[in-house]
Amino acid sequence: MEKMVIKGGTPLRGEVPVSGAKNAALPAMCAALLTEDELTLHRVPALRDIRTTKQLLIQLGVQLDDLTPGTVRIRAREISDHTAPYELVKTMRASVLVLGPLMARAGIANVSLPGGCAIGARPIDQHLKGLEAMGAAIELRSGYVEARANRLKGTDFTFDLITVTGTENLIMAASLAKGTTVLRNCAMEPEVDGVIDLLNSMGAAIQRESYDTIVIEGKDSLHAAVHTVIADRIEAGTHLIAAAITRGDVLVTGCDTSHLVSLLEKLEEAGLNVEVGQDRVRVTSNGRIRSRDVETNPYPGFATDFQAQYMALVSLADSRCTITETVFENRFMHVQELVRMGADIRISGRSATVRGVQKLSGAQVQATDLRASACLILAGLAAEGVTEIHRVYHLDRGYERIEEKLVRLGADIRREKDELL
Ligand code: EPZ
């Protein structure tokens, strides 16, 4: 196991490029199952979850080549296996994204139920309900979803709640269904539109009829495509918050600023100077951080994936604010770790009240999930003294070489072997 060792107190300065989005690359790789032709993907980030997805696709019989760093060529000429096994799915719940493509292409899928994770139960009932509406027979047996269908058929389906991967799974399933599918109450995250753009470049006929309604005209087959994964808005925002919390001056490049509106608004409200270009954002701080309430919501609201990082920032703000997490039921695992660094935070149900303190102190802390890890990195960058973050494998799931990028911004951060674990 490895840990991250950070000596805090240095204002970050400089320019940092953003990698491709994990949450766009994962469905894009699974979309390769929808065609027997070649799919070439550019800007695929080098992350643990990407490696897990490659492993899963190869296990399904897919041919997969890393052409250059960031470019992957995938060819599902035939699918020899239809099982996403528990040992893979339990390490990465996004494996469920093979369910829709397998049902569309092969009409058979045995996918392990993901089980809960640190941030919540995260069931997949909506994915299954939608597939049943498209004619799939679904059985739950020994912890697996066993789905069968001769050929999925078009349907008019309304999600009971907004689900990002649920929307992506059913779009992929409907792309090869017989007839037209209308999906209502869909997620509007940019990563969903990334899937729509990719599938349309593969010959699908998909459009957002209104902001939350997507219409898919099923095709008999899809064909080869070359696609570039969108920039990772969560990584971009994490670097911007790093600039804010260290009272630095950072330019984040290679991002789509239209995907960051709610975060940039909140950073401005918190007193930061935010300069926005088309594909770049510069954040500078005058030293003061103002406490501002925030509530997480599906896109275009304030993203739940920024909640932990924002909490680190307002832990050092000038008064008190409330952070409300409406998307996941247990996404405050980072609070106790921040408190160990001197933060003053109290949880009540889905809300946390954060009273700003003058300083945070370096400490031994433990990462519990991907964004909690990012939160602790940010707190360590701002804290007085040395912070050691254990179980840093959580971080590697979603951030490509983050310590190298932060060192280039002047951070005193290094990865070490973890003798404790
Ligand atoms: C996606 O997860 C992202 N992961 C998450 O990013 C992100 O936090 C989340 O969307 C919300 O934006 C990927 O895209 C790979 P949901 P997903 O289905 O699709 C409930 C990260 O840090 N729900 O939108 O799994 C669910 O329990 C990760 O990169 C059901 O009840 O999230 C949750 O409370 C973490 N039944 C809420 O909906 C369902 O069938 C939103 O979940 C599906 C979801």
C-alpha cells in the first residue's frame, strides 16, 4: 500500500492541464461492445478504474490495444463471455455499464450486483426497471443480475430518480433496440452527452428532445468510430479549489468551462477571483475565504463530486456555512478526517455545518473514497505541518498522477510506501 505525504503551507502557482474524464471514458469503453467494428478513443486517462474496465472487457472477449498514452483501440468482433464477475464489480461499480451494451448486442448479461460502497447503497433498480421495460427478463440469482432478451424493443420509460449511469446504460441498450425509445427524467451530466455524441458517431440516432428527455431510434447495428473523451470537470474543479485553499494563483487548461458554471459561481461567492476562458480558468485568492452554503444536486446543480473538496475549502473560511448532500446518503466520510486536522464540522442528517477555523494542522488521516481522498489532499496542502494520507489507492481511481501535477504547481507532496498498512 502507498501513502501520500504532504507538507502544507505553500500557495500553488502555475498552469495545470486537465486529463480526460474518468466518468466519460468508462461508458465510452463499454460502448465498444455495441459494434463488431473498431472503436478508437483518445484522451483516456491512466487511472485504476480504466485499467479495471480494460480487464473486464478483455474477459468478455474484446480485443483491446493501447496505441499511445491516452489512446485505446477496442474491437468487440465477437463477445465470448457475458459475465461481469463479483471480484471486478465490487472494486468498481461502474462495471455495471456493460449491462446495457451486452443486452443490446447479445441479449444476454450476467452482471454481479455492485453492492454498496463507502458513500451509499447505490442500487441499480432503475437500470433494471428500464431494461425490463425494453422487454428484458431479469432474474436476481446469487448476487448476480441474469438478464435475457431476444431483442430489446423500444419503450417510453420515465426514471423514478435521476441516475447518471442508469441513463447511460439505457441509452446504450436502446441504440440497438427494435423501434424508438423515449427516456424521461434523464440525467443531464456532460458525461451523458459524451455517450450520446459517441454513439451518434457510431451511427446511432439519439437526441435530447428537451433538457431531460432523450429519444433513441434503434438501429440494427453500429459501426466504427474515433472519439475524444471530454475533459474531466471534476479534476479541473479540484485543482481550482486547490488554488483557492492555498491562497495561490493557478490556471487550469484543457477544460470545458461550460461544465463548471455552478462551481465557478460558488468560488466567486466565496471571494475568489475567477477568470474564465473557453477552455481555461484562472483562480487567484486575496487570502480571504467567505463561508457560503451549498447544496449538491444533479447537473447543472453543484456536483456531489465537488462536495468533499468544497468542505475542505470552507473549513478555513471566515464564518459558518451549511453543506447539504442530496445525492448520496453517506457522503460525509471525510468529515471525521478533517476534524482530526482541526476543522470544526458537525453533521446532522444530510447536512454538515462547517465553522471556519484559523488553521488546519497536519495529521495522519485515512482516505475512504475517491473524492474524500481529494478533500484530504487539499486540506493537507493548506495545513500547517505534515499530513499523511493512507489508503491512497482510492485517489488513484480518479486522478491521473495528481502528485506530479501538484508538484509542478509548487506543492510539497510525495508518494511513499505505507509501512502502517
Ligand atoms: C455517477 O455515479 C458517477 N460515476 C459518480 O461519480 C457521481 O458521483 C454520480 O454519478 C452522481 O453524479 C460514474 O459516472 C462512473 P447515480 P452513479 O446513479 O451513476 C441512486 C466519482 O466520484 N440510484 O447518478 O452510480 C443512487 O443510490 C463517482 O467519480 C438509485 O437509487 O450515480 C444515488 O443516491 C462517485 N437507483 C443517486 O441515485 C438506481 O438505479 C444518484 O446515483 C441508480 C441510482
